[in-house]
Amino acid sequence: MATVPFNRAALAGRELDYIRDAVASMHISGDGPFSHRCEAVLQDLLGAPRVLLTTSCTHALEMAALLLDVQPGDEVVGPSFTFVSSFNAFVLRGATPVFADVQPGTLNLDPASLERRLTPRTRAIVVMHYAGVGCDMDAIGAIAERRGIPIVEDNAHGLFGAWRGKPLGSFGRLATLSFHETKNVTCGEGGALVVNDAALAERAEILREKGTDRSKFFRGEVDKYTWHDVGSSYVPSDILAAFLFAQLERRDAIQRRRLAQWHSYRDALAPWAEATGASLPAIPDGSEHPGHLFYVLLPSAPARDAFLAHMREQGVGAVFHYLPLHLSPMGRRFGGRPGDCPVTERVSERLVRLPLSGGLTDEEQQRVIAAALAFAPVRRQC
């Protein structure tokens, strides 16, 4: 019996047609027609003054660090329970990462833990909307405004999500998106920088084009382009943008399918979770999530390991997720110690993600559900 993969990307519409169109036009480098179409869709969805496609969400975060002029000696505060790029982009500029804890319900940045870690050296607050469930942006926004610290949203999980009716990715001075193969809409590898502060838009365009005003030259706004600022090559090929635009065109259908899968898991597993002592994702009032991922929190680390082994035996590609960054080898170099972020430490050792993707079939999802329901009561395994 074939394994149900954790992720399987899927064509949603006219991806191959648009790639052929891009190749036929012979504009296969960056900032071509499909790039502009993608950026226009995202700007409209997020109400942003400017969105710039990038080669990855990581590169969009690196651009954010450059735009905020992060320097050696600055501190950047964010959750320990996140992907390494949330901090690494700022560490590359010489900043010191400061790891805050998450809330047990949403696994998002805890405003109280955040505030305790702010100092006069704090240059930015990074929020990551875990599983596409919005952070408490009322509390975090109030803290940031009171202290005069810009927010950067790592919105890799949260495109199409909202907090109190406002799109995720529209709260920070800057935000980033991911179009990696595992995301709701994808081009394999890709991202975007969302510039919510119009004053940063022109410089963002320059940084993205290797520090030059090359984009102005192509628009006919200058008769030659030259070096103006630091920067790098963050512009993706229009071939990738062609694939992405086809996915964005079908976003409503993609989201209906994704959310249907998410709700199928929750409805089927809720009685099992109650009986076994496991927990399912918590969606707070005011949060609209995009169904990016579905996880199960087992009651202990041994139960989690047993569950993962059971799912492997059943041919299901269930996986764990982030390890606490403050306990990583790099995190310890910056002073991370056991006990610094107790919720993160408890959650990380108990979490399992179930397959959820555009290529997951109904039959495969039923296999995943059946395998989970066949797992012996957790309390007897602990």
C-alpha cells in the first residue's frame, strides 16, 4: 500500500499554459507580465501600497532587515516556535535574536512574554501567524506602538487569513509571504515582500534589484540605471510567476478544498482527541484561518513518538514541526537556555502535523483519519 505523503503539490488551473505563454513571450527573467499580475492581485487582497515578488520568503525577510536598517548590536524579538528564517534574516545584519514564548492555545507569540523581552536595543518585533491563525495583533500592536518599534509579519502560513476582519500581512510595517511547495498557493519556491509603509516602497524596489534603480530604467523613468544602495538579487523568474498566477487565479477553489480538508480532520478527530487526551488546533474568536496546516498535540513526548511510529506503520506521512530555536545550537550561542520558553518546549515535543495539501485525495484523507483513530488511547501509552 502506497504511503500517503505529508505534502503533494497539485496543479490548480492553467499553470502549464501560462508557463508556455511566458516562454513564448521570451520574457523569462524577472518583473515580467506574470510577475506584475501576481503583485497586483496580492496588493488588492492585502490593501498594500506595494507587493514585490521575491525568490523566497526568506529573501523577503532579508529585505525587511535591510529596509529597517538593522545593525550590529540591535535586538530583534520574536517567537522561539518559528522557522529559522524569522530570525536568521536579521542575524545576517548583525542583530541579536531574542526568543519569546508562545501562547498554549494558538502557538502564537505571547504578548506578555514579548513585552518582558523588549529593551532599548530592540529594533523590530517579528510575529509569525502559526498555521495561519492570527496572532493577537491588538495586544502586540499596542505594545509596538507604545514602544515605537516596527512590526514585521512573517506571514508564511497566513495568506488568506484575517484577524478581526483585517488580512494577515497588513498589520506590520512590512510583511512577508511564502509560495513554497507546502503553502496554499505555490510556485515551488518563491515569496513576496509586502510593503505596508509607502515611504519604504521605492527603496524596497532598489534593494531587490541589487541596489540599483534598474526597475525605473525598464519603466523609462531614467535614461540609465546605476548603483544607489545595498541590495541583492531577489527577483524571481517570470516562469515561476506564471505558475503562481495560475494558482492565485484559482485561490477561491484552492481555499474551499483546503478548508474542507481541515474541517474533515477536526470533525472526525474531535471525539478521539477528547478520549485520548490529545488537543486539536484552537481558533480564537475574531480569527479567520486559511486552513494552512492541521496538527495534533499529544499529551506527552512519549505519546507523540508512539503516534508518529504508528502512523508510519500505517503508511501515513505525519511529521513533527519546529524545534525550539532558543535550544538549537545557534540559539544557545545567543544565550538560549532550557526553561526560557516553557510553552514552546512543551509544545514542540508533543506536536504532529497530518497530511494536508492540494494533492491530498479524499480517499487518502480517510486513510489518515482511520490510522489516527486506530491509535491506542494515549493515556495508556504514557
